[in-house]
Amino acid sequence: MIPTLNAAGSLGGVLAACAGLPVVVVDGGSTDGTAELARAAGARLVAAPRGRGVQLAAGAEAAEGEWLFFLHADTRPGPGWRDALRAAMRDPGRAHYLRFALDDPSPEARRLERQVAWRCRVLALPYGDQGLLISRALYDAVGGFRPLPLMEDVDLVRRLGRRRLAPMPAEAITSAARWRREGWRRRSARNLLCLSLWFLGLPPGMIRRIYG
């Protein structure tokens, strides 16, 4: 399940990594050829109103099968991920996420990866750019993705709780373009601010404007 909005620049690599699998691309109104790229790769294309929570919920509703795997359009699963997913499917009582990695060789990228690993280990708070594998039964039991413009991933994993989350021994390699463009510290600080405002109860629509 891949939500997209003008993601033609990164979607090709994600679709190539997922070749041979029944991929659902949920598009929020792209104008850059994203839809054509998805069709050419053999993915099922679903249209939905713009907003990642809405799009992910629509994709889950359209998908078939007993397992759902959610992945961002700028996040490519790394080596060994298919074996990791197969192993995780022996544990349908928990949702499973990949290890966060960035496609950048800089020390700043490694530092951020360590910070995310700490957040997952201590706070049990993986984000959507780490992928999420969850059985249909568990997804339905916790209420699935809510139609939020932002923080839909945090909302879902908080409802799952620590005991129903487990890491997988493979990477989700995310584009570092946003950090390079905005600055490593500035982008990370903004992300942390948005998370803090979420826990303080600020409406997601307002947080979305801060997130950028």
C-alpha cells in the first residue's frame, strides 16, 4: 500500500523493489505522471482525496488478502525485507516495522538513524517511513488508519501499543532529500515540534501547516 502525491521522482524505485507483489498505489491527485508510472509497473491504482491518513485507509479497504504492508512513496525496502516479512507473518498478533535508514552517507544521517532507533526502542514509536506490516484482523481490531492529514502513523501505533509492535531485521531506506534541502537540525527540530504538539492535543490540521 503506497500513498502518493506527485511522487514520480521516487516511486519507480519503490515499485521496482516490490516487483511481483500485489501493490496498491493510492493517489491523492498527482499531476506529474505518478499515476502513469504506477500503471506501467502493474500496480493497482486507487484514487482518494488528498491526505495520507485518508489515502492509507482507502488503500486498506481496496486491498485483498489477510496481510497489509504500508509503505511511503519515498521509502524503499532494503535487502532481505521479503524474508523479514515472511518471518513476521508467523506472528499475526503484532504489527511489524522495518529499521529506519536514509539514502545519505553523511554523519548527520547516521546520527538521525540512531535517534530513530532510540525512539522505537524506548518509546515504541515507529513512523510510517519505516513501513508497517499488519494482519487484516489486527488492523480492523484497532480501527485502522483514521482520516488525519498528519500523524496518522503515530495515531495508529499508539492504539496498537508497545506489546503489539515488533521490529523486523531489515531496513526501510528513506530519501534524505527533505533533510538536505531544509537542513538536518532544522528538519529534525520541526518533526519533533510536530510530535510534541500532537501529544499536547493540537488539531492535526494545524500541525500540518507547521510540518510543511
